[in-house]
Amino acid sequence: MNWWERMFEQAHEMVKPKLKYDYKDHLDIPNEIAQYVESVADVFHIGELDLDHINDFLNTEEEFHSGSKIFPKPSNKGANQNAR
């Protein structure tokens, strides 16, 4: 690995988001979360889904509901104007 590649790797590690969900085994997923993912994915058993997809989905959901830079929380600005 050359200097540029090492610097890129280090920079990427610094800005990479810390994942809340990083399951390594389907058995590690709590029942409540497994049931939610099964219902959303329309599968009978969580084991039918790839762990990377499960983790990506859950982390995206978390990011969306937390109002991150990628998914900012909607503004209520002007909400009262439409209620008239």
C-alpha cells in the first residue's frame, strides 16, 4: 500500500460513521428487532436475510429517525400557515 492509499484509509476510518447495529450472527438479534425486520422484509424467518442487509437497514433507519446530516429532521416551519 502506497502513501496515498494509507492516508486515504486513515481518513476514511476517521469519518466513517460508528455503527449502532453490527450483528455478526442472526442469533444475536433481539426478538423484537428480528420481528420488526421480518415484518418489513416480508420474510418468515430473519435467517432468510443477509446480515449485511439487516445491519445496513437498521443503521439507515436509526440515522433517518435521529435526524442526521443525511436525513435531516423535517422542519415544522410554515406548518401553522397550512392549517388555516
